[in-house]
Amino acid sequence: MPAHRATGAGACAAPKNRDRASAPLVSWLPVRGWRANAAVLAGACAVPCAVLGASGCGAARQDAREVKRGFAMEVVKASFPRRQAIARPTSLELQIRNAGTHTAPSVAVAIDSFYYTENYPELASTQRPVWVIEQGPGRPVRTPVESQAISPPGGAQTAYVNTWTLGALAPGQTQTLLWRVTPVKAGMHTVHFTIAAGLAGRARAQTPSGAPVQGQLTANIAALPPSRHVDPRTGRVVPGQFPLIP
């Protein structure tokens, strides 16, 4: 059987001496069956695969443009109510200040405590919420059409898991990140947060002593929400049970 010549950008160059018969790229024994065909296909694929591998195709490193160094950062405010109740919305606020002399490329906050792992069998997901995030940090993205947003993620959301960023932070400046959440699991829970100066891992946020910038906040979530009622005289919702009318 004559050899087939490849055409296109990845084709091999033609031999200089056209008088000589070019040897086939793949040769096989006259054996019938799928085993022989598989061997032929494997040999035929070896050449183009080698060409593609030698071409060095691939994307650039995600951290190629992020400077590798430490940035002095400090948390000037960490606010989260210690006493909470199920179904009562609350807020987690962090204020981060650049205490150094260099601009941090992208100050990021990672929080790994909004969820817990449940090992109950046959669950669709083992990650169960302690707090439901109603709105994340950053300005909500404007929708192209008139619609009602349900739990908007906020403009600071990233493709990384449980990580938010508001971008670069100049020396002496402060960023405020605010999460509006609703507790859904009763008990004592601790929120752990870690600050980074970049998303790729090369720009590190550190204290003046060189330690990582991180912290934790503890909240006690009551199993029942506090009693409230509508004041019939004002029409406003006020704390406490509705007074009994004799």
C-alpha cells in the first residue's frame, strides 16, 4: 500500500530526491483483525503527537506578572456580632490597611468557615451552610435588563473558592469588605479569615514581624429567632411578644 503524505501546517517536508521512493511512515504485517489496526493507528498518531509536543503549545503562567514579595498589611477592623439567631440577617465586616510602602497588586480575603462538612449518607453535597451569603463584598453587577437580583454575589467575587478581592491597594489606604449573611445552623461557630496581597500566591500579606495576616471571629447562633411583633399603633416591627389584649 502506498504511503499517504500529510498536508497542512504540520506536514513533514518532502524529500529532496523525488526519484527515490519515500519509505512509509508506518509499516505493518499482513495481519487481519482489530489488533493490527490498533497498532497501525498507534504508530500513525505518534508522529503528529510528537510534532504537537515539540511545538510547546500552552498558556502562560497565571502568576507570571505578580511580583514575588511580602507586603505589610494590617486588619484595622473585624466586626461580626457574637450573639446571633437563626433566620436573622447580620453582617461581617473587615477593614484592611496597607501599612507598607508598596502598592499591593490585589488584596484578597479567603474565608473557609461559611460552610461545614456533613457526612450523612446520600447527600447531594457534603458542604452545608452555617451562614447563607445574601450579598458578598463589592458593588453588585448591574443586570442588562430589568430584573430582581436574588442573593447578588457582589463585584469582589473571584473564580477562587471562598475568596474575594477589591483589587489593588495603595500604601496607607484602606479597603472595606462587607458580607451580608443569614445564619441557618445553631451553635457556637468560628469564622477563620486569611489575607493575601495577590491572587496567584506570590504576593504575600504579612505583619511587621513577617507572620501571615489572619484572624478569627466567634459567633453563638441561637436556635430560635428573638420574638418580634408589629406595633398596631405605629405599624413598625418591634422586639418582644405581642401584648395580650384582655
